[in-house]
Amino acid sequence: MSEIIAKALNTTAILRDQSLASSQRAPQALQTLSGLMLSDLSLEAQANLETELVLVQRILTEAQIGAAEDYATLSSAAIDDVVRRLETACHIAIDSETQRVMSGLDAALHRLPREEIEEVRRHPEVFVPLLIESVKDAVASARQGSQREGQSHFFAAFLLVELKVSDAVPLLLAGFKLHGHRESEIFGDAIHSLFPRMLAIFSHGETDDIDQLLRDMSLDEFARWGALSTYCMLVGDGVLPREEAIAKLESHLAWCIEQEDFDLIAPIVCELGNLGAREAWKTIETAYDRGLVDPAIVDRASLE
């Protein structure tokens, strides 16, 4: 795994440390940046970074700088130029690596991009804005009826949830709401796994938003079912009392029976079964008696 981003970030932190004089920052930054594997960068990045470092070395050579204490003899203009060029070199290195990682995520059609995922996990402060931008582009393309090329938005969704980036939730939710529209679906089967987990993680036990999704009959049935399964996750995590979850689900079941909302009745019955909701049996029986439960999803005998 490349150390380029780590070295560049550490160097940038030193260069921006206002507790140190510029004459102290420059030699420390150069020492931190030493050993950077330029061969791991793109050819263009290698050339641009080498240009900056050559210019830095020229300044130091002309001023006959040989040791760290000699940097104090540089003029303000010269030391500022050194610091600026080192920062530029760091930006070049980081931009090259982030482009490589995001391109790797994009191209991962039939493989799990382990190296790229690990790089994102190591440097979330660098990659989170790029992950969000990837999802944003995918949602925008989908709303225009076209598919975004590449897979980075798919992996971005999982990583943003794993990293608990709350700012990304509205955007991810917008993407999941597109499920069921063939020309605009962007997250595929993640609707069954990632979607409910995202809702469970970011709900913090508050179910109002989840309840709104359940009763939104304009949404795809699998999106609503995904939201529905959040209840069992919240109970399993100890975030929501089982009794409260059953009461909520039973109220949704009664509402769906009244509305004859066939898409969600059987899924709710399944979730109540998962919770062993004997106290909701009367409402469940009503749904079966009216022929509103698809037996192919959950038959009465097996539920009993």
C-alpha cells in the first residue's frame, strides 16, 4: 500500500504549523517528504512534482544551505518560496493518488477493490469529499435518465455509511429512493442490505423518518421493505425496545390493511414474525382473513 498520501499529509501539516517559524518548517518538511516513491505516481505527477523539488533544491544550493540551522539565513522571500513549492509538491502527490484510488473504485466491475478501500479508510479526510461528489454525480445522472459510468458511487455509498458521514445521508437517501426505476437505479441490491443499515445507524432510535418511508406508496416496494427491516436491526442493537417496535409495526400493518397496501402487508407480517410478535396476532389474522397477505412470502401456517 502506498505511503504517498500519508507522507504528503504529514508534510503539509508541518508546513502549516504556525507555531514554528518558516525557517524551521522547511527543513522538517523536506525531511518528512524524503523517501517519497515518485515511481508510484502518474507520469505527469512525477514530472510536476520533480519540477517543484528541483526549484526548491536550486534555492537551497544558491544560498549554500547545508544544515537545518542554515535555513535561518534565507531571505523571507526565499523561505516563503520554498514553503510554497513544498506545499504544491504535496498537493500534486495527493491529487495523483486520490485520482488513482477513485479510478480503481470506478473500474472495479468484477472484483472487490481491496487496496483502494483500505486507502480510503486510512485517509477519510481526503476521500470523503470525493466519495460524496461521486454519489452526487450518480444521482444527478440518474435523475436525467442516464447511468453514470463506473462503480465508484456504489463503493462510495458503503464507505460513507461505514465512516458514519452524516452529511452524506440526504444524498444517499435520494439515491436509494430511485430504486425500481430501471433507467435511474444506482445502488442495485444494496437496497436490501446497505439501505436499512444506513437508516439504523443514523436514526439513533428515532423512527419518524423511517415511518414516512414506509407509508410513501410512491416508493419502490423493495425500498420500503428495506426501510421496514430497520426495526429488527434497531431492536437487535438494543437501540429500540422490542415492544415499541412491535407497536409501531402493528400500527403500520393496520394502516396498510385499511389502505389495501399490498406491497407492504406481507413484509410487515414477516418482520412481526421475526420479532415473535404474539401481541400483534389479532391484526395479523385480520390481514390473512381478508386475503391481503401473499402466502408465497409468508404463509399463515409457518407464521403460526
